[in-house]
Amino acid sequence: MFRLKVKGESKNLQLYSIHYLVPAILLCLYVETELEGYILITLIMMDGKSRSNIRPGQEVAIVLKEDQRTGDLTEGIVKDILTNSQFHPHGIKVRLTTGEVGRVKQIKS
């Protein structure tokens, strides 16, 4: 059971099932509400693993190759997208306007 606030009104919801339609991009939740039966809630998650979520000019946080062990993030603006595939499990590789290259871990804007 969890609570969802919709238009200022709080509702109790019972989770019915979870479906991942596209890896780490689209999450569908089927929930049972107090009054309305089952509804579908679709959440689009913006992460750095899908090329379609990243555009030149966006502010992102990347992990540089030398920071992979520590996980330290470097923030900057995307200049070029270097990964050709639509999805990469460790993040899409980009070049920042500063010239630094790394994999996107967070999309800031």
C-alpha cells in the first residue's frame, strides 16, 4: 500500500504489478485505487543510458574513465554524443564543452 497525491487529494493505492517496457526508460505501474478499480501509471525515467534522452547543450554529470573506480561525477554541458548505439548499460559516452569525455550518469536539465 502506498499513497499518491493527485490534484491536492491524497489516495491510498495498492500495487498490482510492475512492467518495464524499455530498459530503464519506461516503467508502468498497475495500481488499485480506493474507489476507481485498476489504473495505469506510466513513468518516464530520464537516465544517461538511452541516447534519445541526451542532446547537445544539455547539462549532465558524467564519470570520467579515471574516476570509474571512485564514481566521482564531473558536471558540464554536452558538446558531442560519442556513443552510436541507442542504449548503453554503463551510460552514453559524451564529450563536454570542456573537452572531457565520459559516460552520462545524470541528466541535470
